[in-house]
Amino acid sequence: MRMIDLIERKKRGKELREEEIRYFIEGFTDGRIPDYQAAAFLMAVCFTGMTDREIAWMTDAMARSGDQVDLSSIPGVKVDKHSTGGVGDKTTLILAPLVAACGVPVAKMSGRGLGHTGGTVDKLEAIPGFCTAMNRADFLRTVRETGACVVGQSGNLTPADKKLYALRDVTGTVDSVPLIAASVMSKKIAAGADAIVLDVKYGGGAFMKTAQDAVQLARKMVEIGRACGRKMAAVITNMNVPLGNCIGNGLEVAEAIEVLEGRGPDDLREVCLVLAAQMLFLAGKGEVDICRQMAQKALDSGSALEKFRQMCAAQGGDPTIFQRPEILYEKAKVYELAAPWDGWIQEMDAEACGRASMLLGAGRETADSVIDPAAGIVLCRKTGDPVKEGETIARLYTGRPDQLEQAKKELLESYRIAGEKPDAVLLVHGVILGE
């Protein structure tokens, strides 16, 4: 078998055989296939695509390229959740304890943020003492004892994906639906869950800019999961507006606690309830409407909040955050951003909000950038809200005063204010189930 032959056939849009896909993944991972041939293959995929069978074979080969997590020692159906990334997306902080409080174990490996999107691990590490680096035995034991544990990706999980993504990033081959789908799903399959709920975001603050593109990606990922023997669901959600009011690590943890206390922003609470209902449904807890009621009850009763306390304690987190959440961000200096004139906020550029937060210290411009856990933005007004000239529309938290003016400029330019009240923002575009 020769790599040049696979490149030629894929260039002409031909379907490859399973053994050919595995030859490519295994050969590239162990160094037998050079970068220049792999890059040529990836570009051919960008132009001619892949069949559903090819994507499933590639996903499985990538998942098997390294370690695979065995969750069989945890009783019950294990459900994982993945978000394609957005601004202010702290749903995992809420969903892990919420779903666990309903009797479904959550053993989740999450990543760090880069650029304008935040990472769950960074948010959890804003909690003093919180440990996201656990060996496999302690990770599994914590899930068995508390029902939920969220850690960073560790070990030799999907090395093929790490190598392929690094190559895609420098060869202009990132924006290929088959390659995105295989990348996301290989990590989820290797993480060992029985069922997977995908939060596929679209809009200005997301990778997929339109709902149609998000649906296309979601369907591919659902089909891959089914082909690999997983129960699947995908929820298509709007990321034209940041989710919730807070952007930044400590601020987002505080807002997650608000939601678990039964309060918090309506949009964040609604998206979490929709996702929780799907996770509980896949775990066999009943029909979706019954599962939503179950999740709502866990919020109202305080059992979801108590589960988050247990999870924090098990992972070394400072319990003081539940009495004084402000310790998560009080070290930052606070500055206000005023509305330039009267009107209604017609729309926001969620990506610009994320970039402004990154300038303040809440995100990474490069992989080795240092995050300030107290930095970020609180949005006092969002799309659909009326504003008066001089009224505070956002508060900026930072320890980097030299970046303040640029961050203010970026944030102010993200707002479009005009005289008419806009239509309500559609939060959830739809749900795709793997029948």
C-alpha cells in the first residue's frame, strides 16, 4: 500500500477502503507517513469530502491510536457532553453536577481555551485548590463516590488527533466538516462514555457561522457516534450572543453557582436544562419532557448545588466560594463601559466580546499565554435590551490596565445600538437524535 495512491484516489473523490484509512492514521501517527503527504491528503479531503463510512473509519482509527478510557467500573449509563466552543459557555460547570444529582454519573475530560473561546479546565482552576490533573484510578474513584468529576485530558489519548490538528492548523485545512467531525468524535469515543450529547454552536462567536453549517456538522457527528456504538444527540444552539452575562474564568464559575442556586441568567439556565434533558434521556431516565422536569427539580431543590459542593471538595476546591463567590474575581480592578446613546441593543459580536476578554487577561492568545483567573467581563445589557446614554452596559475586570482602552474599544464596537426593539434571540435551533 502506498500513500501516493490514497492521495490520488481521494483527489478524484473516490471512497477509500477501511484498511486504507487505518493505514493512513497509523502511518502518520508513528511517523512512517511524512507531513507533506499527510497535508496533501487533508487538502484532498477538504476539496472532495469523505463518505459517512470513511469518516466513521477515520474516527475509530484515531480513537484507537492511543489510550482508551475504561469506565466499566462505574455503574450505570455514563453520559458525556461536548460543546464546539463559544463565549461565556460555562454549561459543563452546571451540567456535570446537575445530571449527577439526577442519578447519572458524569466522568468528563475537558480542554483548555485558546483565542476567544474559554476552556472548562481553565474555569475550574480559577477555584483555589481545584485539581484537574488526576491519575486514572483517582478519576474513576471520584466519579463512583461523588457521581461527577471533570478533569483535563491526560495520558496518551488520541495522539493521531493531536498530530493531525497541528498539521491542519498550519495548512489551511481546519474548516472541513469531515475532519472536524472525526477530530471531535475520536476524543469522545476514546473517553469511554456510553452516550454523548453534543452542543453544536453557530453564530459570530462560534466556529460554525450559520445554523445550516452547524446542523451539517451535528448530523455527521451523530452518525459517527452511532456507527461506533454510542447513543447520540446533538443540540444546535445560538452563539451570536455570549451565553449568560459573564465572560472570564472566575466570573463564569460564580455565575454557574448562581444557576445551581436556582437563579442566574435565563438564557444560560434554559440551554443547560435543554442539554440536561437530552443527557438524562440518553441515560434512560424517561422521555425528554420528564427528564427536563427532573433537571428543573434538581435545581429548585438545591441537590444540584450540593453535588457541585461534593465535586469541588473531592477535587480539592476551596469551599469558601459557595459563601463568597466574589473571591474568584475580587483581585481584579473594575472599570465600567457606558452606552454611547439611547436605543435598543440590536445585536452583539460575540467573538469581539471574547477577544476583549482575552485582552483583559481571561484568555490565551497563544498556547503559552498566562491566564488571570479574575479577569473578564460582566455584560449588564445584551441583545434585546434598552439602554440610555451614559448607562453602564458592561463591567471590565482586569489586572492589565495597559490593555484596558483596547479592550473597551473592542467591546464597544461589538454592540450595535439603534432605535427599534429587535426580535427575540432564538436560543435553541433544534435537536438531532441518533435513532
